[in-house]
Amino acid sequence: MKVRLFAAAALLAAPLAAQWLTYKTPGIPRTADGKPNLSAPAPRTADGKPDLSGIWRAPRNTVYTQNIAADLKPGEIQPWAQAVYQEHIRNLGADSPRAHCLPDPPAYYHLAGLSRIVQTPALTVIINEGISNSGTTRTIFTDGRGLPEEMNPTWLGYSVGRWEGDALVVTTAGFNDKTWLDFSGHPHSEALRTTERFRRRDFGHIDFEMTIDDAKTFTLPFTFKAVKTLAADTELLETICENERIAPHLVGGNGFRLAPDTLAKYAGTYEVAAGREAVVSVDGESLVMRLSPSGDIQTLAAQSETTFVGRGNGTEVLTGDQVEFVKDSSGAVTGLALHARRGEQKAVRKGAAGVAR
């Protein structure tokens, strides 16, 4: 894992420069103080198309990493897929592909981590660094070919691209059904087809969007957007997944379940501090907590009547944190306590009895 790589570097006393992590990227326009000028015009290839080449940093702190279906309405997920999703939540991700060193969700590498794009006229290659899982490499053919008539299902699918004005449009199909679409566990079928659009609006930014189309899993196609930022003067690090060593010890959830009407009692807005709130809502047999202003989202699985375990992806809430709801003598929910590795935080429910609005 990447942590092991950093530890090894420290033990060997190797300077970071030896790994090219501070090497000045040639050909980068710079401001007067020597910093990369990310607002400079986008570079173009010899044939006039925008050149997407470079190392790009995904936004990371986005709800879609945790819940790809965050914008969908009830009923827009097929019943079987919703049931599988809830089972994955209750099991706390012990059966997730990532926990077993298998590839991350198809959308993940656009939402977190670093990726190198290498663009040529006939194909574009995307090399993903990975976070706790091993990196992956995708090949997108732009030589005019279409998707194969027969596709043996694969983890990353088969990708072909075409240019529509200044946007590279990539169609991918032929996925197996073994990946999850997000960390929480939304499944998909082998009918999944994705359409990605890459538009380099200036030197330092790519406007990205992905449309997910899987009629066996969702009742309609849906799209999410993200902005990639150029990571100049650095390099990708090798990542090797070793999660299989701990996989046999993953025990998952305890099987505890609460009815939706009971979960509804916890829904509401909780004030963590001035300007910081946690909004809790019901999603089937689980809760979802959104933190503002960070935008972090947390899926909460019940472990008891008042204790929930979260599986987060952001900077404020981490995987394995516990949320404990507080009740008054009458049984009304008045607040919550977040027991996290970064310390304990308490929040008061807005509108609760005896609490000023």
C-alpha cells in the first residue's frame, strides 16, 4: 500500500526528489512567481484537438464517491438493486471488491486520486494511481473503430472514443457485474454502459461528466459531473494492494435492522458548530448523513437502536466511525455524538425540545 511506500522511503532516507515528486514538469506555463499558470489556454495537438495529456487530480470530496445515486429519487433504482445495496451497507463493506484487492468502481478514478492521461491520435491511455487499492490502466481507442460485436465481460470494459468539437466522448461497455458503482455498494449489471465527456477548458482544468446507463439496475440513465485539476510538478506513485491479508478477518455487520418508521425519528438537521451542520435522512433501511460545508456524505448502518457505523470517503468522517444518537427522557432524539478516529464531536438537533431554533 502507499503507506508502506512512504515508510520505506523514510527508512532509506531517500530524498523525495529521487522519486521525482518535486521535479518541475517541462512545458508548463508559469506565473511570475514560478507557479503553474492553470488559467493559461489549453494546449492543442498538431491536428488542432485539445491535448488532455497530463496528471490530473480528481475532486475527492464529492458525494458520488460514497453514493453514485445521490441525485436519484425513490423508485429510480430497481428493487433488486436497492435490496443488494442495503445488504452491502448492513455488511459494512466486508464483501466489497476493494476489500479484496479487486478494482475500484468504474466512476471512482474520476472522483478521487490521481490519473495520468497520455493522448495519441489513435488511442488515449489513462493510468490511475489508486489510493488503498492497486492502480489500473485503461485504453481508449480513437482510431475510428466501434465497440466489439462480442465482448467478454471485464472489470474496466471496452472503451472507444470520438471527438465532438473540443470534447472527447468515450463510450464503454462490456463490464462484468463484479464491481460496485460506489463505496456504499450500489451494484450494476453486465448491461452497464457509460458515456464520458472530457473537455479541457484551460491549461489546468478538465470538465468531466459521466452518464451511467443500466436499465436492469436503474429506471433511467443519470449523469454526474466533476472537475479535474492539473497536478503539475509531481509524479504518480506505485500502489500495491495487500488487503487480501486482512480480508479473512473482515466480519461485516451484526445483522441488526431497524424499520423505516423508526429510522425516520433520526432524520433532521444537527448543528455541530456555528456554520457546520449534519443533515440526516432515510435511505431505505439505512441513514445518510451529509456534512456542510464540506459536502462529505456518510452512509450509516444500524448496529443497535441508537448506534450506527459509517462508511465515509471525505475528510471529516472516516470509515468505521460511529454515530450515536442521543435521546431525552421522553425518547425524543435531541442530538448525536460522532466517535471518530480524529476525536469526538457532538451535535444538537435543531428544533429539538428545549433547544433554541
